[in-house]
Amino acid sequence: MFFKETSTLIDPDEFLLNNVNSYHYEVMDEGQHIWMGFYMSDGKIGHLNMFINDGRIKVRYEEFDNENL
């Protein structure tokens, strides 16, 4: 398991988020792209994108402070 240590992750197999207060899930493009927003207790916001690129599943997680949005 990968415990998140940086604010951006590209194609991790697994990672763990702590202290998630709520999340928001959207299908951006049916069968092609899913987006999730995570709202942490420390005020940070995480964005997780899962999408198909050249027939492969790609994953990108980015985390922001409220000031850096």
C-alpha cells in the first residue's frame, strides 16, 4: 500500500488518504473519465482523476491548500 507523501501522484496502484471529511464523485465522460474530490479535516482538497488513455487506465491525484486553488 502506498501512503501518500506528496501532493501529486501519477498512476499509483494504491494510496491512502487520512482524515477525509467528505467526497464528491462525478462521471465526467461515461466509460472514459471519473473525477472525485476529497475534502480533508485540515482544509486541504484532493482531486482524483481516473481515465482511459490509449486503452489503459490512468490515475492522477493532486492535493491543494484552499489558498492554492
